[in-house]
Amino acid sequence: MEDPIQNILERGKVLAVVGLSSKPHRPSYGVTRYMQLAGYHIIPVNPNEEKVLGEKSYARLEDVPVQVDVVNIFRRSEFVPAIVESAIAVGAWAVWMQEGVTHEQAAERAREAGLQVVMDRCLLKEHAKRTA
């Protein structure tokens, strides 16, 4: 049986991080900095930021000028359906909802569109567990 988390960690080299904050005390910052240091290309998606972790921030997924592999969501669950629709529109092949973020209907919509989905899991913890 294929492990979708392992697959995402191995194949997903371009991570668009929706809700990434430039505030170092925010979970989105720490998790994304870890993934950046682990060799992933990170793209901040937050209309309230100009630059995060040395990378230009974009207001929407649709504004990102490169192909996105994984959309990592650091927004409240009620925002997930619109983010999933954007992930489908830009051709991402996976959606990752961080700890505490779940939305069954949006997850099902993503799966129906052919995307891999992880819900309520921490990207940093899953990466660290598999590379330790």
C-alpha cells in the first residue's frame, strides 16, 4: 500500500504555503522554515505579506508564476474549500492541511479532481519522522 505522506514528501518539491506568516513565533513560519532548510522550494501565499523567508509572497495561488506541487494550508478550516478550488485550478497534485485543519467535503472534492490529500497532520513532524 502506497503511503501518500511519503509520496508527497518525496515528489513534492515546490510547496505553496497558504497563510504563511513572517512572524517567527507563528507555526506556519517554523514549519515552512524547516521545510525550506530541508531543501524544498517554498512559495508564500498571503496577501498581507510581501516577502517571507526570503521568498516573494503572492496574494493568491493563481498569482504564483511557477508550477506548484503541494498546497500546504495554514488557514482555518472554513477557508479550505476555496483554497482547494484554487489548488485544482493551478494544477497542484496534492493538498496538505496542517494540524487542526480539516474539511471532509473539500478533501473529497480534491480527491475527485485527482489530488492527493492529507488532513490534520503537521508537515514538519511527518518529514522529521521519516528522515530521522
